[in-house]
Amino acid sequence: MTTTLPQLILKPGKEKPIKNFHHWIFSGAIKQFPKEAEDGDFVNVYSSSGELLGSAYVNRKTSITARMVSFDNAEPLDSIVSHMDKAIEMRKNFFDDKQTNAYRLINSEGDGIPGLVVDKYDDVIVVQITTLGIEKIKKDIVNYLVAKLKPICVYERSDMPSRREEGLKNQVGLLYGEDIKEKIIKECGALFKVDFIDSQKTGFFLDQREMRQHVKKLASNKTVLNCFSYTGGFSVAAALGGAKKADSVDISDPAIELAKENFTLNNLSLNFNSFFTADVFEFLRKDSIKDVYDFIVLDPPAFAKKRGDVVQACRGYKDINRLALQKIKSSGILVTSSCSYYVDEKLFQQVVFEAAVEAKRSVHIIDKHHYAPDHPVNIFHPEGNYLKSLVLWVE
């Protein structure tokens, strides 16, 4: 490692998480912050006894003041390139582009690079940058991706609330190549149109791929309601799995229109499947839908975007699950998910338990979330485990 990097020194006893390969260093763990380091710069990280622990980038504006990018004496940029190489190579073990050509290539801490997400949509690459340290080397990352993957274009979708804490403005737009706004991608043989600009996340909820396939297997001969349907991923999967009917509800009219297009792309009838632009909470309160559906999917957006949102989020999760449980037919299946990091699996299950009590339904867990291999959780960084799902049998 270069000796010219500024030195960040930890307090006594605070090196243990780093020696256990955890990426985050909180402000309270730091004994001496290098005065010459600007926010976003790389530094060498040392224990209080002078042991080199690796390198990180820093930002005084955030409670997570430093994020490790190497745990040895490698140059920071060399370490990041090495992690990108390994992440991209790993995906080759799981995906055949003839069947699935849209998946995550780099999953932040899950692949050893805090602050960076890279998604592949056929020959379009979408990057999402959440931290100042990665923002400062964005040009290097884009150059690497272009040379490595040879995409027709690279988009940026860095428009998440966490950027404000980093002192960053949202950035959405073309970084390289042709300005292609939409693309039709393949997922397990199914076709979906993805809008790279007017969309959520990086265009599609790639992290729910395995759960969509699970729904497809369970949906045969079922009447399915897909709540918070977005562009109809679960609805298409259910219909392709032989559902009698797959209805979609979302508050966004453009998302519903794109869901209809996705049904058409897969030669699925628009006459036997319904699409509703509506608030899901209001839709589920309708007496007219009681005992209509024997399969309901709840995949809402994150109700808790920060720790202070947890209590209110749990109220929302309990309300929406109670409504679904009250309306679903006996011997029905409810698939319910939460992507709120601050609501962990144990708390989420407790909330669903409370919803079942209030709904006065007998409920059994028959399965849990199926992880997508392109969204790995680093075993040394369990905070990356944000998505959880329960598959419930409702009597």
C-alpha cells in the first residue's frame, strides 16, 4: 500500500469489527482523523497499536465515517477493481443470458464495495452510487465497466435518500453510449419492458426474481391479487404458472400501463386479468373483494427508510397484512415481503403474527424468502440482509 495515504487511527479495542472484515467504521470508533483527508478521500486505517488494517474512504458528514474497501495492504483502487472482477465472474455461474439477461453484477457490501450497485439489463448497464467515496471515482468505475462489459450504454440511477446524508445531490442520466430509454429483458424465459429513467430502483426489482419463480410454481389454478404490483412482475409469473386470473394493483398509472405491456409481451390475455390504478390500502378495504382471491402477494416499497420510521412502518405492515388476511379465501396463500432494512426478519414476523391475531385467521408459515444469487449478503456484513418474505397458508 502507498505510504502517502493519510492515516486514520482507531480507538483501543475498536479494531475487532475491522479484523472481522466488517466494512463500516462509526465516528465513535475513531481516535484520530487525518486533517489532510477531504471527505470522499481514501485513507489507511490503523489500530491504536499501529497495526495496518486496510484502506477506506471517509466522510465526516455521516455517522458511518469510513467504509473499508480493502483489509490488507492493497491499493484502494486495485482492491475495488479486484472485487468487481470477482463479482462479475461469480454471476457467470448462475445465469444463462438466453434465459435471464437481467441481473445484479455488483451488490455493494455484498461484493466488497460499499456504496456501489451495478445492474445489467442485457447490453445496458445501470449504476447506483450511494456514497461520496464512490462518487469521486465514478469515472474510473464507468471506464472499467465499459472496457470489461462493452455495453451499448451506461445509465446512472443515483436517486436515493441516503445520498443527502453524504452531501450528494441525486443524479439520473446517461453516463456513456446511446441514449436508450427502454429495453425488453428476459427473466427465466419471460419478457419484461424496463424503463431506465421513469422507474423505481434501477428499473426492475431484480432482487425478487427467485420469489417470482416461487409464485409461478404455487399459482396454478389460483385467483391471484398482486398488490403494489409495479410493472406486474409477480402477476406475469402467476399467469405463466397457470393462474385462473392475475389481477394487479398499483397507485402508479404508468406502472399499470407497463404491466399491461408486459402481459402482452408474454402473450397473456388482458381480458381475463384485471389492472387497477388504486391505493392498495383502500383497495383491500373494499367489501367486494372478500373471498374473491385465494392467493395474494404483498410486496410494498420500504415503509421504513430510516431508523426513526420503524414504529410507523410496523403499523403500516400490520395494517396491510391484516387487510389481506381478512379478505383472502380460506385455504389461501399469502406471500408478504418487506424490503425495509430497519425492520428485520424477527420483527417482521412479529408484525405479521399480530396482523393474523387481529384478522382472527389461522396462519401457518410454509416457506420463507428465496435469495437471488446476484444479491449476495456478505457473511461478515449481515446488515446487507434487507429483504425478507413469508409464504403463509391461511385457513
